[in-house]
Amino acid sequence: MKRRGFTLIELLVVIAIIGILSSVVVASLNGARKKARDARRVDDVKQLQLALELYFDSSVGNGKYPTNLDALASNSFIPKVPTPPTGAGETAYKYAPLTSCTSYHLGTTLEDTGNIALSSKKGQGAGTAATGCPGGGTTGTDFDGATSAVVYDVVP
């Protein structure tokens, strides 16, 4: 009588192939997760930028930007200040109001150095946001000392 079934070697080969395929899938998913977190960071910065402009144009702001992002939530310009997704090590978005010229720097650190948002946005700069007003001026607040080329920095 002939026995039917798989040998131990056949089973080990199948398990090894499944292990290799699953490691390839997990490795490709990590890149997609980084891109998804970066997309959320860029969207959050855009929402904060919109709320800052609403604050600036309102009677509360009176032609000035707030000293911190919490003022946006406390004055109902945004439901709550978003926090960045985990991955880049940040716990809050960077915000530096430049009170002498009624401007600001708002940014976040991206995980993907090749992210198209770093080079495609008008009014955005990568790297350290200089103190002072965009286009001139010398007073203001330092932008958290960021020197990385993966800082997504927007200005009005």
C-alpha cells in the first residue's frame, strides 16, 4: 500500500518560501507606512496653515499670528491641534511666530528624504528656517534649531 502525504523536506521548503515572501512584503510595507505618515504630516501642516490664516484675518488675531498653536484650538479656529504620527521622533509640529513682521514658520520633519513635498511647495523651504521675516528683517524666533534637509517648512 502506497502512503500519500508530504515529506518533511517538502514541508520545510514550503515554509521557507512562505517566510521569504512574507519578509519581502513586510519590508515593502514599511516604505509605504513612512510615506503615509509623511502625507499625514504635510496635510496637518496645511490645515494648521489654514487655521493660522483664519486667525490672522479674524478680530481675535487683529492682523497678527498667535504666539503658539494652542491659541488656534482655544479660539475655535481648529478643533484640536494635531500631533504628528510616530516615526520621525517628533511630538509636536514646529511653529515659530515672527511677531515683528506678522509672519511665521510652521513645519515638521519628514521621514522620506525624497518626498516631493520638500521641493514642490511655493513658500516652503527645506532646512533651517532663518530667524527674521521672510524676504528680509532680522528679528524673530529661531525655528527649533532644525538643520536637517527633511524639514518641511511653510511660511505665509
